[in-house]
Amino acid sequence: MKPFEVGKTYKDAAGRDVRIVDDKYQGERLLGIVSSMRSPGGEFIVSYNSNGQSDACCYSLIPEKEKIEGWIRVWKNADGRIHFGDVLTDERAAKNPAITMGGHVLLDVVKVEWEG
């Protein structure tokens, strides 16, 4: 996957929305339409290299962080203490009732999400 895709909206270093409209400008350069902070509804065009860098640093693009999800199994032992299992990336495996943890009772499977 390319770091920046045509049609997607990203943020630049100043927090403005930038919609990528071309990734073949002058060879491999990107063209983005930037939302103006000074003129509501106003826009202007900025050129970027393939890594999202602009000649003016405040216009450089900030890549999206990958969203990662997993599932944690929550267990209760015979003493009543709660234990958490490892983060599993396979939802079906996490919810599989055949997977046991010696003498523990499965209370729940919790979905977690984070940016990587």
C-alpha cells in the first residue's frame, strides 16, 4: 500500500485537511487540495514528493497511523482473581470456547483497538 492514496484525505503539519487528487504529477509527485484556515471554504493546491514532503514544511503530510485490533480473554481463577490473556489477532480463536486456561473460568472476550 502506498503511504498516500488518491481520493483520501489526510492532515498536514499545520492540521489542515488535504485531499490527494493526483499521484502522477510531474512523474511521481502528489497533488493535494488543501483546506484554507484563513478563508472558510477556501482551498489551494500543494505539490508533494511521494513521501508527502512539501517544499514548505508546514504543508508536509502526516501519514495515517495503522489501526490495529485484537481480542483479550478475561479469566477468573478459583480464588476469584481476574486474569487477562494475551492479545489475540484472530477473533474466532479468541472466542473459541474449546480454549481453556487450567481451572479458570472464561468471563468475557474484549475487543481492543490501538494505533500502531
